[in-house]
Amino acid sequence: MVVFLLVLVVVLALLGGVHWYVWRRLVRDVTAPGGLPRRIGTATVVVLPLLSLAALVSARAGVPFPVQQVIAWPGQMWLAVLLYLVLALVVGEAVRPLLRAWLARRAPAPEAVPAPAAVVPESVPVPAAATEPLTEPAPAAPDAATATPAAPEGPAPEPPADVSRRLFVSRVVGGTAAAVALGTVGYGTYGVLRGPRVKRVTVPLAKIPRAAHGYRIAVVSDIHLGPILGRAHTQRIVDAINSTQPDLIAVVGDLVDGTVENLGPAAEPLARLRARHGSFFVTGNHEYFSGADAWVDHVRELGLRPLRNERLEIAAGFDLAGVDDVAGESEGQGPDFVRALGDRDRARAAVLLAHQPIVVHDAVRHGVDLQLSGHTHGGQLWPGNLLAELANPTVAGLERYGDTQLYVSRGAGAWGPPVRVGAPSDITVVELASKQA
């Protein structure tokens, strides 16, 4: 508990510091104190992170689903915008002094003002009357306290040139950073809402018989149905998969971010998946945040066959196995490779469905020929791929581990903000190739 509280304090402090930095560069440095633009900017920088926090915790807090949908868009999108705002502003820190120096060199040098010439007064003869004594006293000088000051002449003084340059540079750098962040997030959002592209990968397997040469498995992972991605998203994925006319469909986890009650209608198009040898499903870590057993029952009703640490023989001549996700260990479930693969005929090729790539070493020990996984999203938001590489043996694509090949899909949806940058969503058609062909 103490460790959790310490981590929470560090995270909140980091988020507070990041938002202060954004406020300083995009609000304080470019607006006048007390003005309406500054008040609006300050309120925005306060409200948006609160919406983000609400979007992240609303599902677990039992907030009604329609309310989750309302706060999800601004709350989740701000997280993506914040990431690229900070990256752009940090790059802008290196640009600021260069731009100020360039402006200073281009500024015209101030003109020298010649000193006024001294005026020598001419002697004036004093009239005789001036030498006579005065009969009346001279009027008293006005009191300095009651004297009316003379009105200033000419226009108000302009601010120093250096201050004007700093304001100009701040507005140029801040405006450019905002444009870059919004443009990047906008394009990344379009990529997700448009739907995943279909990729095709050929995987040669030594044990696949000649009859299975060209066998097509459509692999889809990380659909992430939730408050933002709903039924239309599912329908786009189903249409894309069916258009490839696969022999078998593998849904390898993280189908949902929510309960069957809230997202059951969004998943209904999965009932229209079509493949010669059927559609199969294994759990991902997000199913265990959403009621895994209820979702397993629901996808079964939709016509998909869940593989929960089990195996079956495919008529084409290989074994298909599936294991529960490692997140299930917290509920007494999790992957059981002995149960799924322990007593099989190793002369036959084995294809394993497992959500997380990290179990590939267990797959190697149990003689799996090909493991199909997801989970990583390919990093989803650059430079998130660098972090994903630290936690996963493979982030995306096909790699070999001993006698086992591992293919990792980037996924068809997105977690959190519906944005992908540098990691486009995909559905992969894996075509098995027999070396006997």
C-alpha cells in the first residue's frame, strides 16, 4: 500500500509539473496578465486533466455508461494532445534562443540623436523702470502640492524591443507546437476511426503438410470496444476480415474495455464473422478488468469458440491451441501450457493463440511452431514503441525464438485515446507455407 501511494504521488506530481509547463508556455508567456485569454487558457489547463482523470476511472467507479461516453472523448483525447504538445514544446526550447538571436540581428540599429546646440542669450538693455523699487509685492508662487502637473506630450512609450521579441518568439513557438500536436493527433485519430488495414504475411512451417499449404488465418487483436469505439468499429473490422475469405479467424484478446451489459450490443457484429474452420477467441488482460467469464460466455453466444488452455485438431493438418492471458493468474486462472499442449503429437505442427508475446518462451519449451499474439499495439503512440520494447520480446511483426516463430499484431483498435502515431492498426492474414509444397 505504501509503494502504491508513493507511485501515485510521483505520478500526480509529474502530471502537475507537465501541466504547469504547458500553462507557462502556452498561456502565461503569450497572454497579458488578467486578460480574458489568460483566464480562458488557465481554466482549460485545469479542466482538461480533470476530465482525463474522470475518463480513466469512470468505468471502475460505476459511472453510467452514457456519462462515460460523454467524458471519454475530451478526457482521452487530451492525453494524446498533451503528449505531443510537450514533445513539440521541448523541441521549441532549442529553437527559442536561435529565433531571438536571428530577430536581434535583423533589427535596425537605433539612430544616434544629435545633442542640441548651446544657445548663448544676447544681452538685453534693462529699462530704467526696472531699476525702480516695486510698489506691489510679487504674487506668491503656487503651492507645489496643488499645482496641476503638465500633461505628457507625444505617444506613450513603447515596450523595449527585447520584450517585444520575447513575446513574438513565445507566440510563434507556442502556436507551432499547438498546430503540430493537433495535426498529429488528428491524423492519428483518422487512422483509427477509418478502420484497420489488412496485412499479409507468409509463414513457412516445416511440419505443415502439403495439404495445408496456403492456409489463411486472419489474426485480429486489441479491438478495445469501449465508450469511444463501438458497434461501427466492430462492423468495420468484421467487413475487413470477411473480405479476405480466411480459412480460420483468431481473435487474440483485448476485445473490450467494459462490461457485457454496456458493450454487448457493440460486439454483436462479431456474429457475422465467416471462415471455413470457424472463429476462435482467447482472453487478454483487459478482459480481466471487464468480467472475463461473462465475456467468454458472450462471445460463445456470438459464434466464436473460446480456447481456455485447450487444443483441437484442425482438419488441414495442424493443432490449434489457446491459453488464457497471464492477467488471469490474479483470479486463479492464467495460462496452463501443460493442459493445452502437454500430451499432443509433436510430429504435428502447433499454432498457439496467446494474447501477450511474453509467453513465447513457454511456447518454445512446449514445441509450438507458431505463436500468434497482440497486446503491444506496436507502441500505439510514438515514442511508446521504445517503452513497449522494454516489456515485450517482440513489439510487432514476425520473429523467431528457437524453433518457434512469433507473430505480433499491432491490433485493430486503440486503448485510451483513439489515436495511433507510428503504429497503424492492422488485421493480419497469416498464410501458412508448407516446405513440402
